[in-house]
Amino acid sequence: MRPDTSHWRDNASYEYFDTLPIEGLAWECLRRHEPYQLHYQALLTTRSEKAPFHPEAQRQWGLRFPGHAGFVRVGARRFLVA
């Protein structure tokens, strides 16, 4: 399950990174992380790769924010209207 690293210095191999949304960049980093690869291999072994991740696994891999959403207005004098 090791990625092919023979062309890691070739800039052309990474040009698509410039067009990735933040989720895509996060996925590219996560899928290269060896502990995640081992976790995914365990899911394949038990044939549970299509089952939803347990909430603890979601937190472990950064798939969920650790706290609740809330308003942030540090020093703001007016409300932001979008």
C-alpha cells in the first residue's frame, strides 16, 4: 500500500495541488498518512470500508470538528452580511 515516491521531486506531479479545494488537499495529505493507511487496510480486511466511520474515528482523522459550531466576533464592530 506504499505510494510510488519515485517522482516526488517532479513538480509536474504536483501541479494539480494548486487547483484542489481545501477538502481535496486534506484528502491528499490524509491518504498518504501511514496510520490512516493501516486503519483503512483493517477496514478492507473486515469488509467494512463502506460502513460509516465511528465518531471516534471521525475525530481521529479530522473528519469532524472537535467542538460545536458557534459565532466568532473578535473585535468586530458590525455584523457580516453574506
